[in-house]
Amino acid sequence: MATDTTTKRFTGKVAVVTGSSAEPSIGRSTALRLGHEGASVVVNGRNESALAATERFLRDRGIAVASVSGSMEDEATSGRLVDAAVDHFGRIDLVMNTIGGARFQGSFEEMDKADLMDTVAFNTWPTLALVQAALRGGLADGGGSIVNISSGSPHKTTSTMIAYAAAKAALNTLTRTMAADLGPRGVRVNAVSPGLTKTTATRAMWQGDDGRAAGAHAVLGRLTEADDIAAAAAFLLSDDARQITGIVLDVDGGNHLNNGGWTPITRRGPAAS
């Protein structure tokens, strides 16, 4: 990872990063990036052994870290994450929401109400619940910053990803609306929209050739990595982006330029995240 550890944009800041235990993952890469740049970090994941390994990994690199296990779909987890930030480090400044995925893959003709509602809820409610908890915990006291992980799917019309694309479109709307509502309170809200990215969730799409075939479809000729998303998220979370709020930033190697973007998904395949 090409991280400039001499830049300390987050010294004195406290970050909560969801979905940050798997390797590779956008959450874990972001936690590492923020920690390298001076932040204290609260990490989260459902797998307790993977979460403990991530906590050790970060601590061994001199990063102040605490961990909270549990699913972000559990109503109590958001509050526990904020409590951990305040109890361990005295405050909360930064929120990185990475939870989402394609719960249903199929055409609109195959989809029922539960399929759609479950997918929309999974990609929106954990984000919204954590933002609410963070605000109650003092996020707005010092001028906080939030980044949500969206997707390039709303740019496309991939039949089998209709529920996921609708869910991420809803997340984009939440992002813009929260940005407008929270701006006067000093809190910025943005999103990063990855294309296909080398993560644990998408491993089946790239592990055979380390992503060379999939990457060849991008304008820049390389498959996006979790560190690429982490770098963009760190920028948006930092004061370097102090005049930026309410945007959805494409980080996909230029894939969105290709007539709506290439996708590896036709019928059913691994969930994009």
C-alpha cells in the first residue's frame, strides 16, 4: 500500500469504520489509511476472529484502535460503535459506512416485495442508523465528516442487479439530503462510488487472474483495489475536502465513461460491493 505516513491529516481525530475486518476490504483499507494519518480508529465486523486479527494488525503498526463485533443490521451495534469511540478516545469525528451488498439478484419479474425491501434496507438503514447514533454522540460538536460507500450500479441497467442499483440510488439520495441538512451544523456528507473492486466479497470475479481480465475493461486498464477507495474516502473525510459536501465520487478506473459502464454480472454471480 502506497500510503504517505508523513501526512497526518487526522491527528487528534477519532474514526468509526464499519465492515472493516475482512482482508481485502474497503473498510479495512480505510481504517489503515486513517490510522496511518494519525486517527484513532474503531473497527467493526461480524467475524470475531477476523476482527481480532485486524485489531492486532493495526495496533502492531502503531495505530490506536478499538473494535466492536456485530452485524450493522443489529439495532444495537451503531450505538455500541459510538460508545466505543467516546469511551476509548473521548470523541467521534469521522464516520465511514461500508455496509451493503446485493441481497437479491434477478430480474424485476422474479423479484417480490420482500426481495426489494430487504436489499434497500441493507444498503441504507445501517448507514442512516450509524449517522443518527454518531450525531447523538457528538459528531457535530467539532465539525464531523461522513463518507458512505455507494456503487456504480445506478449508472447501469444490469437486469439482475435492479434491486441493488435501486438501493444504492436511494443511498445516494440519502447522502445528498443529509449533506444539505447537516451542512449548517458543520458536518460534511459524501459518498464514494466504486466499480468492481478487489475485495473479499468479489473474490470470485478476480482471483483467477488477479483481476487482469476485469481490469482491462476499465478506461485506465486496471482493476480498482480497496486501497484506491480508501484513498478517495480519506480525501473526502479530511480538511482537504472542507468545501466538498453532497457529492458521489466515481472511483472505478473510468468505467462509468463506457456507455454506462461494463459489468461482469449477467445472470447470478457474486454480490458486488
